[in-house]
Amino acid sequence: MACGASVGPSATTCLHCGAAWTLTCPECGGEVLATDLRCTHCGALLSEEEPCPHCNRPMPEDSTICPNCGGERCLTCGAALEAGAMRCAECGSVFILTCPRCGEEVPAEATRCPACGTQFVDEVESEMGGERCPHCGASVSRIDGVCSACGRSVCPQCGAATSESDTRCPACQLSLYFNCPDCKQELLASASQCPTCDRLFARECPSCHQPIFGAPIVCPRCHNALPAEKAFTARNRFDRPELIATAHRIDCPRCGQEFDPGSGACPSCGASLCPNCSAIILEGEVVCIRCGTPLPVNGYGCPRCKSDVAASADACPVCGLDLSGRCPNCRADLPDGVDVCPVCGQLVCPECGSAIQADTIVCPTCNASLSLHCPKCDGLVSLDDVACPHCQTQLV
């Protein structure tokens, strides 16, 4: 007979009288172990702490890093994340890195915050692996005059940090801008071509290999004349198909996804790059700050009427379709490509974001074809299936 002594919530034996008992799930009544975080019968959560998707040990509900194994999980859906991942493979959520001191967004490759200067790694480590941006610490090609990670300018001659208001490098006094001799367009000191008149500028002396900046006529070291020509003299001849260049595909400096910057933003993280020099383009820029190339105005077609719509528009100006990216039921922000609102559970079309029903196979708003999935195994099923062909779960 029980002695009435106080025991812990996960205890199965009384230390006073030796009585033993089993633990049961409060939802289904099935037998569970004291170490179970979820019921093995019905899946109900048995602990206030969620299990880590990597090691299955408990971790705080609002934490994204497991204190036991160090694995990361998506704060939106709880799925396991690979080390350094900037996008969740399960729900599509895109992550940003922020400075722990000032909270400003920092590039993925940064070794220090470009806003407040907080160091993220040891100085010895940050000096390894070639030249580093003096603003954020990411790898940088000094001769470009701008960091492709944080978009801030550096002196192409000495690599010192510069600002938009500087006309000369504060360290070596190099003139950071010059005017094209032919059309007077203002260009960065490291620009190799004028985007207005196509004039090319030598960036290395062919005689002594001295780096050249601006548009001098002779080399400042050996005083030999420098070449000057129009870009069209070196362009491909398109009457010879074998000389036509293929698409310029690069690895995105933010997420590593290979894509063609000339065809639009990165399909993985949405970063926009200059189609000429591949520098990161910030919102609102109409001219590349690295090479001076005019940039296309970002826009896209309405999913319903296909009219051209500005990227910043919340609704189509022609048909009125909601393009805000928010749930049509609760108005919460929807991650790209999701088919259900993570806040209220409203089913939405992953193409246009309009509300749909559970049995919808063609979106009535944008005519996108939708697939049906088994609620248990997530396998593809058809509208006529009465049971899942993968796991045999009854659907009707």
C-alpha cells in the first residue's frame, strides 16, 4: 500500500516504501518512459522542452542551438539545420546574421561587425586566407574597390577603409574617383570600363606591371604610354556562333547558390548582384557603385493577370491581387513558397499566396497546379485515392 510520500513527476519507484508504478501519456494513456520527451504511441509532447532534432535531448522551446550537441534548428518549423545554413530546407525560411552587440545585420563571411566593429573571430584567424575587408572582415579583392559581402568601399591601392563621402583615401591619398576623359562620367578609381562610352582603362602597366588607377596617359613608375581603346574593339563577333559567350554563372556570395546574376536575383536567398562585376546591389541602387553599370529596375509579373508590377507593390495595380506576402486570413508574414500559414494554419497557394481549400488541385486565382499530400507520411496522393498508396493511411 502506498505510503503517501512526495515523489518527483518522472519517478517510477517510491524511495520510502518501495512501491513501483508505470508512467502513462496524459493524452492517450499509453505507457511511456521517464526519459521520453514525446509519447511513442500518439506523439504528444511530454515535456515543456522540445527535443533537439539532432540528438533528441531536451532543449529550451525558444532556443535555436542545442545546449547538449550544439546543433541548430529552424525557429519557424523546428527542423534540423546544417552548420552555416542560411535557409531552412523544410519550410524555406531565410535567415540573417546579426551582431550580438548592436543587432545590425552582418554578411555571412564577416569576421567583425561593419556597423560597430565588434570582432567575431581572433585577429590571428581573421588575417588568414588573403585580403580582408576593413569594414566586415570578409574576403575581398582589394583591386575591386568594394567589398562584395557588405557593399562598402575600400581603397583599391592600399586596402584601407573608405566612406561614400571620401574623395581621397585617408591612408594613401589615392583619388578614389575620376572622370572619363571622353564622356566625363564619374567612375571609381578601379573601374576598367566606362559604361557610358565604352572606353577601356588599363589597370596594369604592360611594361613594368605597376597597378594603375584612374585614367593616366603614362605609367607613373616607368613613364611608358598606357593603352587606351574602346570596348567594342574587343567584343565578341556574333557572326561567329562559336565565339558567343555563355551565361555568366557565379556562386552567390551570401548563400553559395550558383546562378546567373544577369537573369535576376539569387533564387535561394534573393540577393541581387551587378550583372557586370557581380557586386552585391543594395535596395534602391540604380547604378553599380563598383563598376558604374546601370542596373535594371526590379519588378515581376502579377500571378493572376501577368501585368508588370513593381517589386515593392502590395497589390497589383491592374487586377488588385494581394501581393503583400501576408496570410489572407490572419495577415501574418508568409515565408516564400509555403502552402500553409505557420501562424493560423490557413492553406494558401505557394505561387500567389491566395487562400485555398484542402481539396483544391488548381489555384482559382493564378491557375497553378497543386499537389495533394498524405497527412501522415507526406507522400503524393491523388484526389481519387481513398488510402495513401505509400503508407495505407485512410484518407476518406
